[in-house]
Amino acid sequence: MPEAYIVEAVRTAGGKRGGRLAGVHPVDLAARSLDAIVERTGIDGGAVDDVVMGCVLQGGEQALQVGRNAVLASKNLPQSTPAVTIDRQCGSSQQAIQFAAQAVMSGTQDVVIASGVESMTRVPMGSTATLFMKEGMGHYKSPGLEEKYPGVQWSQFMGAEMMAKKHGFSKDELDEFALASHQKAAAATEAGYFKDEIVPVRIETPDGEEWHTVDEGIRFDATLEGIASVKKLSEDGVITAATASQICDGSSAVLVVSEQALKDHGLTPLARIRNLTVTAGDPVIMLEEPLFATDKALKRAGMNIDQIDLYEVNEAFAPVPLAWLKHTGADPEKLNVHGGAIALGHPLGASGTKLMATLVHALRTHGKKYGLQTMCEGGGVANVTIVEAL
């Protein structure tokens, strides 16, 4: 079977809600990552067969095919470049990578940009449902769904609490995990580990024009006492805002190509894609599926967890990666080595390609070979992608 290669992977530095990226339209934010892919690889933009863009909140400024709009707003891609926008909730742009790889491995396309964008400042979380409901235009939960799941309100916060209870995690354990995320992200920033993956974004500030290059959500002075003092989201629960991923603005992109494209365009690959897996399970606990998706991915790849050198498990809530570690028996020292979404932010539709940018560059930085990425997603779905650094 033909193979798929990652040639470049980039992301913007995360912006906090209402923060440094709040003034950037998401179409232009997405275009910035697309342009960076072309600039850094030197490929002719006209050689790109397709752009697959993940975006969860496809309304307002992210409506009407944000992927295509980003291509049209880009400087380096011609208007003849097709694009499609997809929604697999938090795994949208990880699925974009998998769709891109499948296109390349099938032989139907040779050069595909997988990408993602989310401005959670400008298109607030949940707004694509709540605005319609407020106008009396219906609810996403159909009579058929109500019949199968009576009285259930889909809630990731509830799912996180259910996971913490099921797997026996205390608030103290979650707080300690959150602190480690900030400490690792701060250390990686100070060591310059993110410099090869971050795309500078020009922004306007009260002091004039600047380049945004540092993840805004990192608490460089984080303490366990400060994290522990954050109020719980529910009185009888253990989750707080400090042990959940940060609302974030950002975009990201990954160039996926065939072996023929490597030769035709003189490209040097960063990694080879070894496995593509997606599974679905319980939509109520919702966030647990990465555990079982990882089992399936490793089996299909003919590998065991000890053969994987680095793991990126999205920190939607602290119980997710902790439960994943417990289930898989993975080495905690290999997990999210440069911090995760608790510190760096979780820009929904952009997180899949964002995590891949961090993973492939971390593999090269630390001289490692195999990386595994997984993401919990709304509806109880999970993607797993395994890559081999080259």
C-alpha cells in the first residue's frame, strides 16, 4: 500500500479568550497557517490537491465553508485550490490528517494540507446551537435521540466528572497533573522547543503592532496552591477550570504527501504515518474512548505501548490523560512532554493538527522515533494516529 508522509506541521501560538488573537478574523488566522506550510516547504501552492480543514463551531465568522474561505484569503494558494470543512468535534483536524493520509494512500491525491481553526473568542462555544434555540428554531436532540437517551443532556463537564469517579482520581491528583502541564509548557517555551512549530501572527496591541509567538495561556509562575484554590465546577465534583483545557484561539496545519510527491517536489519528510484509527463508544461518559481506540490502534499497527516513544493525549480535562495512562500502562514521562491543553489551550477544531505539530517536532527535538496522538471527542468518538519520525 502507498505510504503517506508529513513534510511540515505548524501552529499558531494559542490566544486566550479575549486575548492577543481576539482581533484576528478566524478566516485570516487559518490562512496564516496555510501560507506558512507553503512558505516553509517551498512547494508551489498550485501543487496542493486539496485542503481539509477542521472547525467545530461553523457559524458566524466560521460559517459558509471556512476552509475554502481560508484558501481564498491566503497569499500562497491559488483560487483553484479546493477545500472542505469537517466537524468531528475536538478531533476535527486530527480527522483532517487522517482524511488527507487516506487520500494519499489511496493514490487519488498526492499533496494535501490538513488543517484546523477555531476562534473561541469570536465564535463562542455552543453558540451554533444556542443561538438557534433562542430563536425557537429547534434543538439538536431529536425525538429519536430522546427515545434512546431519555433525559440525557450531552455534557463534557459531566463526562469528565464521570471519568474521575470511575477511575478513582481525587481533586489533588487532578491539580497536580494541571500544575505539571504548566511547568512542562513553560520549560519547553523557555528552552525554545516550540520555535520550529509556531507561526508568528501579526497583531495590533495598545502599544502598536506586534508578533504573537508565545502561548498566552501558560502560567509561568503556576503553583499547586494557586491551582488548588480554584473553585470546583460542581459542589460534589472534582473538576475545576484549572484542571480543564483552556478556551483558546488558534490555527494549525500539516502537509501530507505521497512518496511520489516527495520526489517530484524535492521535499524532505518529518515523519511517516504508521496507523490511522477512529472508534466510537459511550456518548454519555463521552471522553473515555481514547483508551479503547488506543488498544485498537496498537493492535492494528502490531505494536505495544512500550514501543511508542512519545504520546500526545489531549488534555480536555485532567482525568482523560490520567485514565489513559492507567488503562494503557503507558510511561507518564512520555506523556505530553511539552505540556498540554490545560496550559497551552484547546482551540477545538485546530487541536488535532496543533497536537501533531507538537508531536512530530518533539520527536525530532528529543531524537525519538514513534509517536502516538489521541483525542477525546464529543459523542464518544476518538481518533488515534501513530507516526514514525524520519
